[in-house]
Amino acid sequence: MRQNLKSSSRCSIIRSAPIIKLLLEVDMPKDVVSLGQGVPFFAPPTEVVSAIQQASAQPEGYRYTKDVGRDEVLEAVAEKIKQENKIIANPHRNIMMTAGGNQAFLNALLSITDLGDEIIVISPTYFNHVMAIKLAGCQPILLETRPEEGYLPDIDQIKNAISPRTKALVSISPNNPTGAVYPQKLLKSINDLCAEHSLYHISDEVYEYFVFDGAKHVSPGSFDSTLCHTISLFSFSKAFSMSGYRIGYMVYPEHLFEDILKVQDTIGICAPAPSQAGACIALGMGKSYVEKYLDVMRNTRRIFAETLENLENVFFSKTNGSYYFFVGLKTTKPARTICKKLISEYEVVTLPGDIFDCSTPSIRLSYGNVSEETAVEGMSRLQKGLEALL
């Protein structure tokens, strides 16, 4: 008997993995320069790799840990966020180790929302956030930002977006995909607004160490002294180049502990045990590890900016965080079409703005995953391609 089996309607409203989909649609040249992928150019600390390898051969590494994580890593996180982020948290009630920042975000969503709830998201968006919101049965409410305003949201715009169904607002600072670093005053206004309307403020701080030109990272959780409505998300993927090890953590109000624990136990039980051992070492090293690579990024950032400033048919805001520029294109052609031709004809990868829910032709560039030499070559190819295609 033939069965009429169908996949989930829940998944049908979520886009396919957008970067993978784009790359599968083109014939990839052998000598391609990628200005698209959001991974840093450097490797993890050798001490971290050694700790992970050693833990993998021991019971502590190949058996489950507690769902929330190992005591020593939770305590190290508590000390780190106290010193660096000015967040006071109980390591055993307010902190959980996760399989990266994306799992932390999904943990948060599933523990605070009901079907049909609305989540305010700043656009251009981080696409995995939007995908997770839809997967949770919620509705993303997108608030557009503008390059001439540095891609910073307007507080009145946020107020007007709040409805009886709103459950949370998501901020990303330093921002992916725009590179914007939200000023302290803006973040406090957002956090206070969330408190006033009994909303959760979900703060993605994955790029906290990647700030330039005097910009400073501020954690909204530092304004929430009793930690009652702010959920902060962190990851080791960027600052310690540990994306493949899948390790991050979340900081949350104590009243969410039991529900987040239920989600964690259902989805993954615990973060990878060897990676937790590596995270302990990384936390001891702190931001000093990534700081020694920031000079290279400052130079690649300068190379990117100078090239873009010399192009007539683009516009961008020279934002000062993460390692991205979000570039507007003066054209009526779809950005996806241009990106495909940049790959196939000019051997340079960029990501189209529609991936990030931007309605106008645009591309995202990553200056964090290339050396200075590769940056020069990649931007030369991009310049030739854009001059010909726009």
C-alpha cells in the first residue's frame, strides 16, 4: 500500500540552510576567495586542543556531565562574567553550558514562549535566530535599521512594535551581520523598556571581544541587577575559534532554571564533555588570546573599507564591531544573482542580503576569516566584479 507521508509544516515555513543552499547553486571555482564565512582566520589555543584531547580519553570526557555542565566550568564562567561583563550570577542556578550559541538561543525560546508569541528582531537579522523563532512556533517581528544610522535600532520603533503577544526582544551586539556595536545608552534603554513591559531581553554577545576604533562592548545583563528578565548568550566559536567543538553558555534568571533544564535534557542532555574541558582553559586565558590577532583584523578591516570607499555603486556604514561590513548595492538586480556571478566569474564569495532578511540589494562581507594578503586579493576580485556587474 502506498503511503502519503509528508514532512512537517513546521519545517516548511523555515528556509533551507541559506549559506549551504547558495553554494550548492553555483559551480565553485578551485581558486576561490571566501569573504563570506563568519569564522576567524586563526586556530584555537594549543592548550585548549590539548585539554580536549586529554579529556576525550578519560571518563570525564566520554561520559555525560550534569545537564548544566561541569562545576569547574560553570564557576569559571561566573567569575568571567562578573569581571568582564559586570553580571552577577549563581554558577549553579543562572548558568548553563550549551552546544554553542545557537542551542543557547533555542533553549531560551522554548523555555519562555508559547505558540503564536511574537519575538522582536532587529533587521538585517542573524538568520538562525529567525529560523529558530519559527521552529518554536512563534512569529518574528522584524524592525529594519538603516546604514546611515549605523544600523542602530530606534527605541520608539521598538516601542511601537510591542503588542500583547510580544514575549521578548533579541539584540546582537557586536552585530552579525552589520558589525554595529550598540552604545551603552541604547542598550540600557532597550533593557529598561523590556523590564517596563515584562519582556525578556535576549542578548547575543558572541562577538563581545571584536570591537574596533574605540568601541566598547556592554552587556545588558549588567543593568539587570537582580537578573530577572535578561538572558545573555555567549560562545567560544569566535574568540577562541572553537566552532567545531560546539561549546557556549547562557546566563538567565533563576525562575527559568527548571524549564531550561527540561529543554536542555530533551535536546542534547549536556554540552560536549571534552569541549567543556577546553572551555575551562579558554576562560582562564580570557580575551588576551584573541587580542593578539586583532591587529591583523584591523588591517584587513582597513583594506576592506578603503576598497569599498572607492567604489561608486555601493554604500555602507563603517561599523566597528564583530568582523562584518554590510554593503548596499546601487542596483535593481537581485543580490543573489550578483553573488552567484561573483563566485562563478570573479572567484570571490560574498553572501546576499536576502539571507539576512534585508529587502534591498546588499551583501555581507567578512574580514575576519582572511589574512592581509588574501584580503587584498579578495577585495581586488570583488572590486572588479562589482564594477562590471552593477
